[in-house]
Amino acid sequence: MKAQGKLKPPACSWCGRELEASTRGRPKKYCSQSCRQRAYEQRNNVKGTSIPHNAVILHPDRAEELIDKLFELRCSAEDIATAVEEHEDPRDIRQLCNELVDLAKNVEQLRIRE
Ligand SMILES: [Zn+2]
């Protein structure tokens, strides 16, 4: 799903952090040497198994944390809907939107950056 025709900015293939557009050479795949290393280690670890080399393998604690954050995201969207229905000050609604965007950016990073 594309949001209003916006292009998804390039992101690190490991942690999901947004990458700065590279001005020359081929586009970067990872945000850091440590992410490149993690990806390399996982490729080796899953070699010879049916697990895709780029599978997102999460510690159960992290998966639970993500589910909690998705719930927060939903609550935040519901708060905005309520604020609009109740004709709240547009500046307050803008603030709620900023919080929603921050939450979403946080959730986009599936793996914790090290
Ligand atoms: Zn990264």
C-alpha cells in the first residue's frame, strides 16, 4: 500500500533505519557496518535451512514489544479520530499526528539497532 503516492524512502535492509540518499555509487543497503555484519552472520546461520536468508527473526520479547507498539499506534490513530470528531484545536490535532508519526517510525525498525 502506498500512502498518497509517496515513495518509501530507502531503508537499511537489516534494521529498517532510513538511509540518506547516496549521491554517487550504488545505493547503500545497510546503515552501518554492524548491520552489514548482522546480515552476513544470519546468511551464514540459515545456510542449508529453509529459512530465507533475510528472514526477520525476532526474540519473543522483541516480538511482544512490537505488538504492544502496534497497539499504541492504533490507540494514537483512534485519539486523532476522536479529536477530529470533537473539533479539537487543529494545533492539538497536529501534535497528535506528530506523535503518531514518531510511533510509526519506531515500529518501522523491526530489529533493534545495535
Ligand atoms: Zn541498519
